Amino acid sequence: MRSIGSGMAVYLTGDIHGGMDMGGIPAFAEGEGAGLTRDDFLIILGDFGLVWREPPSDCEVELLAWFEAQPWTTLFIDGNHENFDLLEALPVERWHGGRVHSVRPHVIHLMRGETFEICGSTFFCVGGAHSIDEKWRTPHVTWWEQEAPGEEERAYIAEAAEAVVAVDYVLTHCPPTGQYDRYRARWTGFWGPSDEWTGWLEEHVEGAFPISAGTTATCTSTRTWTTRTSPSSTRSSSCRRDRSRYALLKHVAVMRATLVPSSSATSTV
């Protein structure tokens, strides 16, 4: 696996909702994205929504073909607005160290509780969230109870988090409660209140991968990229899980992630 310095790149965005919220992605594809390769990655942090109908709609077919035709590789974790019946029906494969569903050869779903080596950095993935609009949706048509992990899946995620000894980034669709409440105080109109799932994330995922001061990355509703990384861990342990970054990107800006892997990072691809 080539190092970051040799040109590999990761870009983050989120919430394209089946193509309804593509935001800056087409412009990105015509600009910076045009010079990427399959060894570069666009990660969509949930609410991908392009595995939605059976048979798939013309829009799904067209947009999945569009993503597959791009020069980069598209990855996504699941949000709350996904058809989990269809996702779970896809064959499970191994990719870069973790379990995935391949929607297309270069459009790949990163499953919950999995760790991946990407561009020389280690990513732990935890998709899912509760829908604040559930009461207006129809079960197994526009809403799925699998949107937030159940008891068995949470046990798997917690065990996986405890087993991982080296993580640079944690990718989630919604953040742990403490972060969630801070963001919500700024953007009240966009989110419902924190809930038991964000609390579980705080206890079991943030508990395994503590967040050092200023190591979160987010994109505000004005699409302004803000990232602050502390020069060193605030904890005494030498374990890289102290320096985990939580990536939360809403409103479909496309921003390049600044990846700073530990010198002790190893590839398990």
C-alpha cells in the first residue's frame, strides 16, 4: 500500500439521500476528482440511499453507474435512511481488512464494527442512527428497524472496538452524545435530540477510542470545513486509539481529509 505522501487521498462527504442531496459532488467530479485514481477514496458518511428499491429505480441505476464510472473508489457507511433489507441481502466480502458489501465493484458499503486500512490510516466504522421522522415512514418501505444496531450487533461492535489496538479515525453517521449535543446547540434546526444510540456510542465506542481535545472534523451547514488536530494525545497511553478522529460530515460538502497516520501503522490489506 503506497504512503499518503505518494498521492493517495481520502475525501469525506455525507447524506446524499439517494441522489436528492448530491450537493457539491458533481462539481468535485469535474474538478479535483477528475485527477483521482481507484487508489483514492470518497467516503459517504451515511444516508447513501442508492440501494433503496427492488427492482431499483431508474435514478438508482443511473447514479450507481455514475459513481462506478468515476476514477476514484466510493465507500459508504450506512445512516438511518437506507434499505437495510436490500443491503443485508448482498454477499459479505473482505476488503482492506474488514467486511463489506460491494454494491458495484468500486461502490462499497463498509459494515458496522469493522476496521479498514485505507491510505495508510486505520478506520473503524459504526453506521446507523435513529430517524426523527420515523412516524411519517412506512416499515420496510421507507423505514427499517435495523437503522440503529440491535443488541446482538452492538455486542459485536463493542467487542470489535475493544479488540482493535490501533485506530486513526472513527467514522460514524451520528456522533456520541457529548459531541452531538454540542453540534446540535449550534444547528438546532437540523437535528433531533440525542438519544440512547448516541449515548451507547459515547459509552462503548468513544469509551474505546477517547477523543483528544480538538480532534473532531465536521462540516457546518455553510459547508465550511473545520478541522483542528492536537499535536499530541492528551492521554498518557502510547496506544493510537487515544488519537482517534471522529468524522461527522453533513450537508454534502466534499472535503479532503488530512490523514496523519502513526509511524507505527501497519497495513493488513
